[in-house]
Amino acid sequence: MADQQLFQTPKYSHLSIALHWLVALIIVITMPLAWVMTDLPTSPQKLQFYTWHKWLGVTVFLLTVLRVLWRMFKPAPPLSAAIPVWQRHMAAASHVALYLLLFAIPLSGWVMSSAAGFPVVYLSIWQLPDLVGKDKALLETMKNVHGTLADGLLAVLALHTLAALKHHYIDRDDVLVRMLPFLRTR
Amino acid sequence: MRRSLLAVLCMLPLAGQAATPLVHDEVRFAVRMMGAPVEGVFRRVSAQLVFEPAAPQKSQANITIDLNSAELGSDEATAEVKQRDWFDTATYPSARFVSSAVHRLADGTYEVSGRMTLKGRSHDLTVPFRVQTAGQARIFSGSFVLHRLDYAVGSGEWADTSSVGNDVTVRFRFSQPLSNP
């Protein structure tokens, strides 16, 4: 019997996998929350949704810091040699874009809260310092920045997800298995 | 003749001494909304005061706050606070504090007891304050905590204190020009 161990798929560490899916879950909740909350009339529920949205944003920021640090300590597993160079470049570029967006979006939200004069108090306990003073014009600008960056995230996420599915169902390679190890190897 | 008689009658609640109008420096308030501090200010406040440093128990205060002059951090909040669930300024345009007693405390600060009327409801209120002299003026300042639900401020869906806290901290500062320093 051939030695199957020789052909092990290099996988992400358990911590990387856990953090990846945790952040994914938070994004899936945080974005629709934003779409709903901005349309609500002034009410305790609107206040609650905005507050939860901010808490989720701070959490993504903190988790992304953790993930970047972890990745510096334990780099991502190398892609199989069978994957064309242009796809490796696309992967690297979209991952960099995702990390940048996951920092920039919460940061822009933080500036927005500061400019609105409504500070973020994380989990009702930790009050984040104001990055800027109250500024109505800046608030309007940041609303656009935050929204546009979020649209950008949606676009890159769509690409990210479709690419993963392409690799798994069309190329039938192990790219997705690296992040979802319970999937059968092809 | 009638007008000056009316003026005298208005002074009677603060009889004994001529009440001097105070310059309102600031009346600010703050509350926590899901932990986040929200601040507001009243732009129009009128105050009448009789203050006797030698005999503080003869002092009296009469403060009227124009609730329509409230300003919060955002236009949305400023508009909201005047609505029926909050101040309901259409029905109750002002809040009033009328003192009944003033005491000097052992540490040199003071306490004024009186009646606060807000949104049609009246409650006893005791407010600590201190008096300082700055140049040609006497400064009265202090802060106290008011429970908004006692006055049905933030009623209906807003009565839940997990959204907006019940404790409202009020900070004030009034100056009284001294004619004979």
C-alpha cells in the first residue's frame, strides 16, 4: 500500500482556522446589522443595534491584530506547486486587501464615533479614547469612508469565497481543505 | 403704579432681601446610554438668588430652565429630547427649582433643599454647592444626581434603564455680581 502520509496537505494551524471562522461569523452578523440599524427610527432598539455593531467592530479589530501577529509567528502553509502563479498573486493580493480592510473599517468607525461625540464603550466597560474631537463635517466624510470600505470588503469577500469554492469544486484541489480540514481530501 | 406693585408682589417669595438675578454660566447634564456617556447643556436658564453668607439659612434660590434650549451631541438627539417621551417641551416648556432651606455644612460647603418640578411632576431635591469669590463676583457651583424616571423623562419604550441610565448627573455654575465687595 502506498504511503499516503507522503502526500499530506499542508494545513493552517488550529488557531488560525478558529480565528478565521470566528471573524467570518462576526462579519456575517455585523454587516446586515448595519443595513438594518441605519433605517430604524430613533428608539432603544436603534441604540442597541448601533452599540452592538460597534462592539462587533472592535472585536474584529482586536482579532485581526491577533491573527496578523500569529501569522508572523506561524506563516501560512505554502500553496501546492500545481497552482498557477497568477492565482498565487491573486490570493496574496486579496488576503492583504482583507487584512487592510479589517483594520481600516473598524478604525474609520472609531473616528466616526469620535467625530459624532458619541464614544465607544466596549462591552459597556472599556471607553475607547476619542481619536478626534466633535466635528460634523468629518462625521459626514467618515460615514462615506466607512460605507465605501465596507462595500470594498463585500466585493473582496465575494471574490475570496467564490475562489475557495472554485478550487474545491472545479479545480478539485486542497485549497479549501486547508481552512476546513473536515472536508474530504480530493 | 400697578406695574410697580406687580413687580413688588413678584419679589415677595424672596422677601426680606432684594433678589439678585444670577448670571447663568452653565447647567450641563450627562447620562449613560449602554455605558456610553451622553452630554447635554441648557442654553437658557434664569435664576434668582438671595444669599446671606452670614446667615445662610435666610438664603433662597429660584431657578427656571427653558427645556427648549436643551442641546445634545447630535441634531437627532437634540430633537428627540424635546419629544413626548422625554421632556415633552410642547406641554412642559420649563423646569423649576424653588428652595425652601439652605444650610451651611461643617466643611464650608452648602446644601439647598427645595422642590424640583419637571414634566409636571414635583419632588423634593437637595443640592450640595460651594461658594467661591472670583474678582467682583460670587460663584455658586455644584453637581447632583437626578433620577429621570422620577419625572417620567424617558417614558414608554425608553423607561428601560439598560438603554438609557436612570441616573442623570447635573452640573451647574452661576455667578452673582457683587455690588459691594
